[in-house]
Amino acid sequence: MIIKEELQKRYSGLSDFELLEIVNNSQGYTDIAVEAANTEIQKRGISETSLKSY
């Protein structure tokens, strides 16, 4: 089983687009995966406007 810390490490190598895809298609991912993607988005300072315009 993948833990949140492993996902965070993996997601740190994803592009902004890939992270936004996870968040915006959350039904295809576990809650932990979506949470890890959101954490990485916040770390990068991706704005809410970017999230909405995706």
C-alpha cells in the first residue's frame, strides 16, 4: 500500500498540469492521492485561478 509520504515524493516530480489533472479528476484517485496532489500544488504556490482555468 502506498503511503502519503511516498505519493508526495512521487508527485514532487510531476508537472503542474499533471497535478491539476489529479485534483480535477479526483474520482479516479484515492483520497490520499488527491490530498498529496493538493499539498504539492500549495507548495508550488499554484494559484486558485490556475486551478479554475485548468
